[in-house]
Amino acid sequence: MADLQEVRVPDIGDFDQVDVIEVLVSEGDEVDVDDSLITLESDKASLEVPSPVAGVVREVAVSVGDQVSEGDVIAKVEPAEEAAPDDAEEEPESEEGSESEPEPEADEEPEAAKPRAARGREREPSKGRAEGGGAGPEVYASPSVRKRARELQVDLSAVEGTGRKGRITPEDVEEHARRAEEPAAAGLPRIPEVDFARFGEVEAQELTRIQELTGEAMHRSWVNLPHVTQFDEADVTELERFRKSRKAEAEERGVNLTPVPFVIAACVAALKKFPRFNSSLHPDGDRIVLKHYINIGVAVDTPRGLVVPVIRDADRKGILELAEAVDDVASRAREGKIAPDDIQGGTFTVSSLGGIGGTAFTPIINAPEVAILGVSRARMQPVWQGEDFEPRLILPLSLSYDHRVIDGAAAARFTRYLAEVLGDLRNLLL
Ligand code: CAO
């Protein structure tokens, strides 16, 4: 074996006993001049120590957690001309090749703190093992991000990088830490992490962006708003007769006349009669803000997840116009053509599962709205009519409301009124 060249800790400025936070090579690795061997980190800066020579690493003299000073041996490298790598697998050209592109870092240490004449260079974002090493997935993060992650006790392998090529940014780490703290701050117990693979085969499926956002919104509402759900039933036998009689006319306009536009029209009438349901609680919590417009959100089930586009000025639309509007927003939502503007400004939401089935459910309020109406499938039921049971078409209603703004009695009045309007559409004229 040829003479081994010792690589030592370079002049790292006024620092002594600096932590080794990463060892980037192992014995047998082929290195080029300037390939990073280890990463050092002091209180003020972190830097990589590059190899001064091309060759094969024959010995690594430090481990993560060691403390080193200028002159300490880091590794022994057999220079290239003599070296015959024993496990010289050619690394396939991968993303890693482009990792050497420096990326400016907002939180980089001030110039003065940089080690004087250091042969080591300020580290660039690199691909490395997750904190704690071991078999964790590989992550891309700069030393300062890694340091911040350690401070915040964030496991980098669990953080999704939003930077270029998936790099983890300081904001990603802060956001992860903030989210992890949310339940703790609210005094909520954490759901234990379970390694499901211990019990059988598993498969991970990414959530769509819509599912993620909806999940966040649902969770926000669930933990912030005291939800109560009021159930009621509307006798829609007459409404159904009327709907069927007008279905052909609607079809000529290219619209499928379902019960949903009637429900929206009934909600508009109820919101006018009970304006508190068309309000939001002010963030200060000491007043409500009543809205003098009625924009109805309609929950639409799409392949990418739940979307709630808003039908604006629903109080100025007739039943057929509402049917057209539902058709329009539902088809655009399913085609992924909903613009940010389409999902803003709602004052009350209707969530209809009537086309699917079910008898009742407890919808989550689309905060900062204060109520949402869930509609389940209408069913023929025997209803006592004084002397006899009669077959009547009964539509189940489930109204979830924010109990800080709405009392139970008001909610019962609201759903009763809805049932009256849906039971006799002439009420819409009043
Ligand atoms: N009872 C009985 N039948 C009903 C009904 C009800 N309450 N509501 C709808 N139907 C019928 C319709 O009339 C239609 O049948 P016809 O064509 O014979 O008339 C059929 O069910 C299918 O309706 P649809 O779902 O295509 O249309 P819609 O207007 O009823 O609903 C929309 C539109 C966008 C609300 C709906 O398609 C949808 O996406 N619903 C899911 C919402 C959701 O996921 N909510 C849960 C969110 S968590 O709160």
C-alpha cells in the first residue's frame, strides 16, 4: 500500500474543540480533491473540511460527537495514482452531483464569525442522513438548518423540504416545530406513532394538496369551535312532485334539477329570518359580524378531495339559476378549475350527501362561518297523519353550529323553519 496522506483539521480560526456533526465518508470511499469529509460546527459557524487530495479513504479517525481542534487527524487517504479502490463502485450520476451548487442562506453566520483562513469551506446544503444517523431516509439540509432542527428537536427525516430540489429550509423546520407544538400547546395528548409495518404489509399514499389543506381547515375548525349538531327532518313529498314536474324544463337548460338548489333557496330564506347564522365571530371574541350578503358554499366531492366553492349572492338567484350555479361550480371543481376567488367569501355552507345515502351526519363548520347544513338522502317513510300512516318523502337535515354564537334553541328554530320551507315552497314567497 502506498503512503497514506493524513488529512488534518485546518486552521479554523479562534476555535478550539469544535464538534464533529457529520462524517460524510467511510473507509473505502473514493474522494476527489475538495470533496467534503466531515462537517464541524461551533457556536457560530459550521464548515465542511474538504479532502486536499484525490484517492481512497483508508481510515476515518473521527466520529460524530467528537470534538476536534486544528491539527487533529480526520482521515487517512491513499492518493489516487497509487490507490486501487477495493469497493470502487461507480456512484451513478444522481441528484447528488448537482448538490455542489451553492445556495445562499438567509441565516448564514455574519462574515466576522467565519473562521480565518480556514481551508474548510462554509458548507453548502448537502444530502445526508437524518439527525441521529442510522437507517433514516436521506434529507437535504444545510448545517444551519440541521442545527436549528437539533435545537427544536425536529427530526429532519419527517420534514418535507420546500426549497429547491426538496431542500429543507429554515422555515420548513420552524413550521414543523410549530405544528408539532400545536396539540401540545392546546394541552391535547399526542396520537402515538405506530410502526404499522410491524403488523403486516403497508403502503404509504401521499395526500393531495387539497386533502392536506382541507385536513388543516377541518382540524382548525374542530379544535377551535364548539360544535353542536341539530337534527331535523323535512317532509319533501310536495317538493319532490314539483321538482319532477320541472326536471324536463331544467334539462332543456342543460341542468339536472336535484333537491340541492331547493335546499339552498330554503337556507337563504332561513338566513334572512335568522341573520345570526350568516355572521362570524370577531377574532376579539366580543362581537359578531353580521353579513348583509348571502354567499353559499357548496361542498363538492372531487377525485382530489373536498372543495367548497361559493355561490355568490345566492339570495338574488331563482331555483334554476341556483341549479345552474351548483352544476357550474361542481363541474369546475371536479375538473380542477376552481380559482382562489371561487372559494372565498362564503357565509354559510351546504354539504349534501343526499346523492350517496346515509341518514344523518355531523358536518364540520367551515370556519369562520358559524353554521353548516348537512343534507342526507330523502327516504319514503310512514308518517302518522292523525288517522293513518301515509307514505311521505322525508329529507334528513343536520345543522352543525358554533355554540359560541348560536344557542340550541335558535338552531332548532332554524332547522324547523328550513323544514317548513322545504315542506311548502310557498313559504319562499313570504
Ligand atoms: N335525497 C335523495 N336523492 C337525492 C338527494 C337527496 N337528498 N340529493 C340528491 N339526490 C339525487 C339527485 O336528485 C340525483 O338524482 P337524479 O339525477 O335522479 O335527480 C342524484 O342524487 C345525484 O345527485 P348529484 O350528487 O349528482 O347532484 P346534487 O345536486 O345532489 O349534489 C353536489 C351536487 C356537488 C353537492 C354533490 O355532487 C356532491 O359532491 N356531494 C358531496 C358533498 C360532500 O362530499 N360532502 C361531505 C363534506 S363533509 O361535510
